[in-house]
Amino acid sequence: MNSCPDPDALARAVQDPETAPAEILEHLAACQRCRDLLDQNEQPTKWDWLGETEHKHEPKTWFLDRLKAAVRYTVTGPPEPDEPGPNVPGYAIEAEIARGGMGVVYRARDIALGRTVAIKVLRSDLVSHPTQLARFLGEAKALAALSHPNVVQLFQAGESDGKPYLVMEHVADGTLRHAMQTGSWDPIAAAQLVCTLADATAAVHRIGVIHRDLKPGNVLMSANHERTFAGPSALRPKIADFGLARFLESADRLTRTGDVFGTPEFMAPEQARGDHVVVGPETDVWSLGVILYEVLTGRPPFVGMTSIETLQLVKLSPPVSPELVRPGIPPDLVAICLKCLEKKPTRRYRTAESLRDDLDRFLANQPVLALPRSPLGRTALALRREPMAVLGWLLIASVMLAAVGLVLWQRHLARIAATVSAAEIAHLHAQHESTIRELYAVRITLAVRAIADGDFMDAEAWLALCRPADGEPDPRGWEWNYLMNRLHSRAQIELRLADTDKHGFEDVKLVPSTEAFSPDQRRRATIDVAGRLLVHDQDGRLLLQLPAVAGQMIGLKFSKDGRWLAVRTADEKLVVFDGLAP
Amino acid sequence: MSELDDEISTSTTLLRRVAAEPTDDAAWDSFVDRYGRMIFRWCRRWNLQDADAEDLTQGVLLQLARQMRGFRYDPDGRFRAWLRTVAYRAWTRFLETRKKPGAGTGDSGVWRLLESAPARDEFVRRIEEEADRELLERAAVRVRARVMPHTWEAFRLLAVEGLSGKETAERLGMAVGAAIVARSKVSRMIREELDKLTPAGGTE
């Protein structure tokens, strides 16, 4: 036998078998030792896996196809409806109790202490960023240190499989939403309830946490304690989910930019505007006011036909005073409620404590801050509450418009009087109709005010909202037609230049021009050498010719929707014309 | 399984694809073809009838997909540990949902066996083994494309089919030594590919 080749030569041969020296190959065929040497670095590998295997039982093709469809649905469909309970050390998950946009709530047993708890597992995307997680855990730590009989007690917070969770007191007896359905509340019980909630809210505000989504659904009711207020239900209210709304807010803002988060009926105007910077204690005060309003009257103060409409009402329209919806509410309590519902946060109670204290004063029959007793104080209050109205009316130059306003106001008062006297006997249908009429009167008032303010687009929106839905009675009278005509007439409306951005004329300030095209390119507006304004359609037909308006025209711009044509004048005014859209 | 899925990207395994991109429909289809078949065959070895085997396969596979979707693989973490956890959770979750009222019962004897810890451990092991098998096949596909056909054949007959060097050499009309060297070369290349396919570097 030849002597064995050295290992390097062997390795080279393996590297490149095509050119391996014949004597090495011959040697390998004969020499077991060298073959072993080649294999010695080889870990056992199941090469037989690469072979053909006959399987006796194969699944049917149609079964695999069905399975593929099911898997596709599972991985792309809606989130898992029956995902396993969270794995939280020390707790045994017993059942799922609720499921919402924020996550899933489970009933669980504290294994060591034997007590029942609720575990809320948040959607994993809510607190995904490390800084968010740190904030979540920090806030949870502060909340866990707080013990208040009317705040759902937080025991623990953590993270399980990438999902943040909260272990908290288990409150089993429904929510305020259910408790409100059991019957009407007398004003004293309502005041006691909201006083209790305000005290709880104040305690949480003191540790720097704002709720942001206070509503009857977030107030849990507990029967495990003695009766604490004289409502129709002998349950103790406990506020849940402090601080959580912010995480939902920021997560949703990442995915659905432009949307507002929350429950429109209970959202404060600054939230409805998406003005997240100014969300503060006053935001929760607003929500407490909404709860008070609803407990007193049986309906939230702002209810539109759609969410968008509700948001509009929250932002723009003053609430119908609760005693008009349900007679017999003491004026002091009405004033407290309306003070919570001021559009401007600074005009509300600045803290939940001051709301609580004022409710305490009301309950103790003392004068409340919300309703000064002196005539001067009351006048100041009225002026402060509706300064825009006062100013708006003063600014109406047209006697005609003033007359319309007066008529409307009287009609409004008359309707309100009718509503009140009929309230006790009216059945559902009549109530519904009167609600529509009430809304209509409010909208007309707002449209008049908007026209006076030059906010013709708002005015148009308000008038559009007056149109009845299918099958609804039509509340519109001659005043609606009048205002529509006025809005759509070619009468010019002057605007302050500073206000132009919100109407979609942003560039007119910046770009002097003597020509503008409508967004659909079908109309062309020009200023000719004589200083006249001309509008032509695409076929060159003259649609409008106006002599020079006050001052020299130096800029032209159609609004984004093409409805309006704004002309900038040399004396820094903006004159808006109907843009003659077909 | 010798039909190497050439149509599937060979750059990584199905499990890694669905772990990284849970909405990759094509990867999930291949996942069903491979792991669904595997689970079905395994069920049949428990002497479950076709209908029961289909129920179990569907239940377990859907749970597996859910777990993979819900319990995301962290690319920095250990893939093997992730896979084991996911398989474990899928199996226990599947048994839990079966216990719900209204779920089918099947043959109580077999089901009692299936609910035992050894059955669960074997399920997890089977999933891991299938993952290893897939990995090996991927590596083999990549190597096969890079070597001469007779080099591959020498490897296949010697290593996979288990023929002797003499038989192999006769079939392929090559020297015995050349066949042996070819086998060594290919197996070494496949192991290199395996290392590349498991970027975490751990022994998968």
C-alpha cells in the first residue's frame, strides 16, 4: 500500500475534486484510514432527510387549501379574538371580562392572597416605545401608591410578552352608564355623585395624572361598601383607567393622523380641536360637567346625528341650559354645570378641587362661586359667558339682519317655553321634534353670528346642518331661505386679512396677482387694466364683471373648494365673492 | 420530503420568513404545505382517523400561526428558543380551546394521551425537527446549484441513499476515490450553508 498523502493534499483534493491527483483518489478508494480522516470533522448530519420518503398518509389537497385560507385569515385578519390569557406571575387568569380598543380585561386570582383582581392587558402597540413604557410604568407606580375610595385601586403594573398590563381592584357591579339607566337622579343625588367623582379626580390630579377620557363607562360601580350618596343606586362609584387615554391617543395618532381620539359626547373642546398641548385638569373638569349634565337631564349636552356633528357642537355651540331640558334643577347647580362646560378651559373651574368645593357649597345651601348673588356679578357673568354673542350682535350693521335675529331669538324663547311646559306630558315623538327645533334654532343663531363675523363658511356649514335627515320633520322656515340667499348672493363680504388662512386663501396674502384659476381650472378670474374684476368660464363667456372695489385690487385667489373668490385690496382687506361655481 | 421547493426563496427558511414578515402570504402557504403535512402525518401515527387528524392539524396549525403572529420573534434573540416557546404555547392553547364546551371530543383514549406532557414534548420536538429538516433542505438546494451534477449525485448516492463507494462509482462511471472526495466536498459546503442560514450563529 502506498503511504498516505499528507492531510493538506487531502484537503486540497476535497476542495477541487475535478482536478484532484489520480493517485490521491486511488489511495482514498483503498485506504479506510484516510476516508475516516475526511469524515472526522463531520458532525453527524441526517443526510437521509434529503432523500425521498414515501408517506403512507398524506393530507388531501383540498384540506391543505382550506387550511391555507384559514391561516391567511388568521395572520391578516382582525386581532386574535381568543388569544390566551396573559402570563402574569402570581396570578391565575380566570376569565375574560371585557374587550375594548385599549386591550382586554381579565378576571384573575391573586394566588398568594386569594383575592380576585382585574388584569388589563393593553394592546401591544399602545406602549411600544421604551420612553412610553417608562412613562407608563412611572405613572402606574404613582397611581399604585394612591389609595382613594373612589379610584379603582391599582396594585401592580408590568409587561408580559411585550404587552403592558395593569393589575387592579376588581369592581364587579357595572358602570355608571348602567346605573344611569335605572332611573332619573334628583339634583341632590347628581351633585353628590359628581362631588364624589371630583374629589377622586382631584386626588389623582395631585399626583400629576390627567384622566382625559372621563365618561360614565369609565366610572365603575361597587356594591361592596356602604351607601355613599343618595342616588337611586346604592353603589359606590370608582373611576377607572386614569392616564391610559393618552397612550391610546398617541398610538392612534401614529396610525390615523388627523383623527381625534375619544368619545365625542364627553370630549372637551380643546380635545375636539386636537389641541393636545392644552389638555390639563380643566379637561377632566369639562368631562365631569358633561357627566353632571347627563345625570341631571338624562342626555349629554352635545349630541349630533354623527360624530362629526357632535364634535362641531362640542367645539362651537353653547350647551342648552339643563333646566330647559329638565325643569326643576336649582339655578346654582345649573350654573355649576355650565361653568364646567365653558369652551375656554380658563373659564371653567381650574381644578377638580374647586369644582368639588362648589358642589359642597351647593349641597350645604351656601352661595356658589359659579353663580354670584349680586346683580353686577350676574351681569359680568353673562357678559363673560357670551362675549362673542354680545360683540357679534353689535357688529351686525344691517337692520334687516338685526330684525331677523330678534325674531329668531323670540321664536327661540317661545319654543323653549313650549318645550318646558310640554315636557311633562310630551311623549317621545314630541320630544324628538322639539329637540330638532331646538337644535335648529341654535344653528340658525350660530349661522347669523357667523355671517356677521364674516365666517361665511361656518355659516354655510351651520345652514347645511339645518337640512332634515330622511324621514325627519323639516324645521326650516323663511329665515333659513333668507340666510341662504344672503350667503349665496354676490354681495361681497369683507374679511380681516388675518382670518384668511382658515378659509383656504392662504396664498392670497403672499402673492400679488392679477389672475387666478379655480381649482378645477374651469373659471378664470382677472383684474383688467381698468381695475375691474372679471370672471370667465372655460369657453370664454363672461360670468361676472365688477367695477373696482374699494381700494385697488392687488391679489386674487379661489378658495380650495372653488366656491369663493377672494380679492385682496391695497388697503389690506380681503373681499370675498361667490366664486360662481356651476 | 425531497421535493425541494425551488420556487420559494432559498435565502432563508419559512419560519424565519413568517417570523420576520407575518403578512407574507406566500410564505404562510408554504408553511401550511410543510408543517401542515407534517402535523397531519404525525396525527395519523397516533391512529387518528382522517377527519380527526384534519381537525387536530387545523387547530394546532392555526394556533401556531396565531402564536407566531402575536409573539413576535426578536431578531436579536435566539430563534430556537422562540420556536420552542411558540410551539409549546400553540399546543397548550390548542388543548385549552378543545376543552371548551361545544368542542368535539373524538376518541377519549387518544385524546387523554395527547393531553399528556410527553405528547406535548414530542409535538415541540417534531416542530423543531421539521425546522431542522427545512433548514437542511434549503442549504442543500443552494449547494446543489453550485456543484457539478455528478458531484452532487456522488454525494446523494453515498450520503443520502447510503450506497457503497463501489456501487456509487459504478453507477456514475467515476473512480471510487473521486466519489468519496465529491461527497466530502458537498457535505462540507452544506454545513457552511447551514451556518450562513442561521445568522444567530447558535446551533439550530
